[in-house]
Amino acid sequence: MQPFDLCTNYQESTKAKTTIPQEQKKRKVGESSTEAASVQHLRPGMVLLKGFVKPKDQIGMVSMCRQLGKGPGGFYRPSLKNGAKLNLWMMSLGKNWDPRACSYGPTRPFDGALAPTIPDAFKMIAQTANSTASEFPQINPDICIVNYYTNSENPGLHQDKDESESSLTKGLPFISISIGDTAEYLFGDTRDKDQATKINLESGDVLILGGESRLLFHGVSHVKTNIAPSWLKEETGIRPGRINLTFRQY
């Protein structure tokens, strides 16, 4: 299997002049983004932090995802129980998630690769977002599922319910970070997409679901490609599409 390169124009992008907004350059890596982020309580147990992840950290996350994605346990094309391959690239950090068995383990069944470790910088951003939302218990993420896709990949709305019984019973949140192009995101109490609420998730947005909304049905209807921030494309050479990093505690 050939490694998947998340950044098609990486060599050219490393020569590009930094175009990060000046007010964002002054912030330190790991510093809370609460001053710039808009905290939106969408429903009990569901919080959206608009523009939470700073440009510098977005660039760092893309670079690290590229590095991990090309290495052992990196990006691959997952398949369902019926053998059909999804048109996305996925890797699991911390623990491997098997979409065919809907379960977690230390290695991938098809090649035996160990799940790479979650970078500390990733954990820091997720936990800072967790604290900013305030209504959720703090988690120590031991799972991060990274998906890259350019269009709708979900056959319908779904629930994230493969974590431990203890984690689900406690309503521990999962933390979803969007980087790159904008996704139209659906959520609701049932699988009925026609009854679902729609929101846009833009680069740097963080969505947190826990408590009453931990088992909410959700999914992406489509990705609005080629509208990622220009500075992100220039600094990283990222392909058109969206990266989604979802942090959980098993």
C-alpha cells in the first residue's frame, strides 16, 4: 500500500511566505483561544467553539498529520463489513478503531500496524477546548481518529458508541476538530436527515458532544471544497478537503 500524502504541494508550500494574520502570530502554541473563539451552546451537551484552533496550531496539526499519515499505522482506505471501501483516508492514534468490527484494539487487523501515539500538542489543544466548554468533565484522550475526505462519506447519520460502557454511561465527551475546507454537518435525535439540524464547521472549529448529547445522531452531508483559508493552503500545501480529528477517552 502506497503511503498517502496529505499535502500535495508540500515542497512548494515550505517556501511560501507566512500569511498568518498578525494578531494570531502573537499567541503562543497551546495558549487558550477563548478570546477569539465564539462559544455556542447548540443544545444540552453540545457546544461549538467557532474559530478555536489558532492558525499556527492548525498548520502544526496538518504537518504532524502528514508526517504520521505517511508512516507505519498511517492513512489507509477503510472498508465496511460488506467489503466496500470508503472514499476517505483514515488513521487511528492511541488505539486502533476497526470500522468493520466497530471495536478498538492496539493494532490494525489487515496489516498488524500499531496505532501511532497521540502527539502531546494535539492532546493539549483538545483538553483546552474541553476546559473552555466548561460544562463537560475533563477527559484524558487515549483515542484520536483522523479522517481526511473531500465529499460526503457517511451513508447516513450515525452514533459514536464504540467506547467503553463506563465512558458512555458517564457521558464523557468526544471532541471534534475541523481543519481545511468547510463541512456541512447534520445532527438530530434520529437517523432522519430531513429532520436534522445543519451547521457549517469551518477550519479551526471545535465541536464537543457529551452528557445528554453524547449519543446524538450526526454526520457530514458534504464538504465545500477549495474554500480553506489561503494561509493554511500556502503554509502546508494541504490538498482540497477536510481533516477531522476526533478525540475520545475509551
